[in-house]
Amino acid sequence: MLETVNTFLAARGIYCLVFILFFLAVYGMITCKNYMKKMMCMNVMQVAVILFFLCFAQKRGGVIPILDGVTEAASGYLNPIPHALMLTAIVVSLGTTGVALALLMRMTEEYGSVEEDDLLSGKARKKKEESADEADEAEAEKEAEKEETADVTGKDPDET
């Protein structure tokens, strides 16, 4: 039994690793409530898919597709298309990550949080509203100080 498992893992172990990596990322996307963690899980999922396609494109005895004069048949070469597609997928992944980071930074500036529960429940208020509330409070405090000064001196502080 153990020998069978060892033989399977030696032959197909990378696929098991990719499978585990992919579903850990899916689990993380579902269970994490922090958008930054969700973005990292999304990146792990993309890496698992890219790794799967690159491993799937390999074959025993295949060589890189460069004419070297030794390999005559096309069947002796590796297929370059999956590798080119995965290079494109890496570039798209980097672009997606950049946009996601920019959105997360903007969310943090606007709402002060990247927690899903805070954003959906309305606990994370817009900073503009907070700054407007703070300005209103500061103005009210100034008015109260003016009234106190007027009461103590008997003069209107705006007249001086």
C-alpha cells in the first residue's frame, strides 16, 4: 500500500501539490473577511493554475523548441504555446494585483478599513463625513469659547 502511494506521488505528486494549493486558496477566499487576505488568496490560486498548466505541458524526453540539428521530429519538442500563455497569465496576474492594491488603498483612505464586515455593516464611515463632523464640532467649540469670553469680559469678542 505504502509503495503504491509513493509511486503515485513520485509520478503525480506535483498535481497533488497544485490541487492542495488551489483549494487552500479557494478556502481562504471564502473564509477570510479581510480584502487584503482575499487578494493574497486570489494570487495563490492564480499561481496554482499557472503551475498546473506548466506541469501539464511537460513530457518525458522533450526538449525546448529550438532547432538544434539533432532533433528531427516535431514530437521530440515541448509545446511552447502553454508556456507563452502562462507568461501572459503572469502579466495579467500582476496587473490584477496592482489594480486590487490600488482599490484597497483607496478603500482604506475613504473608509478606514478593508474588513468586509465593517464595510457592509456601515461601521466604517467615510473619512469625509468624519472630517465634516470634526469641523462642525470644532466650530461649535469656537462658538462656545466666544460666548464664554463675552460673558466674562462683557464685550463681544468679534468687535475687537
